[in-house]
Amino acid sequence: MDMIKLNNRDYEWEEGLTVRRLLQKETFTYPRLIVKINNVLVPDEEFESTVIRDGDDVKVIHLLAGG
């Protein structure tokens, strides 16, 4: 079974998995997300075209406003 790390947990990888598809599958609902793959920032406008590869370490971080 092919795997990636998603926020430090094993996650089943599939061929052609993009950042956008991963966010949809996991139903991340916060309007502002930061995504890093192997510690490299992925800009929002590249979520659709950035493919996650087997073995990648993916971090999805929710930005929250406070005050």
C-alpha cells in the first residue's frame, strides 16, 4: 500500500492525487489554509496542479484570526 504523511499521520496515497483533491477528500473547511509538501509552501493558485507523490510529507495548517 502506497502512503504519504498527512499532518504526521499515515494516509493512503493514490495516483494523480492533487492538493485540491486531498483537501476535498478530507473536507478541510477553513477558508484559509497553508499547505506544505516536504516543507515547501504550495501557493493557493497551485493547489489544482500540484501532484502529491508517494512518500511525500504533507502539512495542512489552518489559519485562524483572533483578537
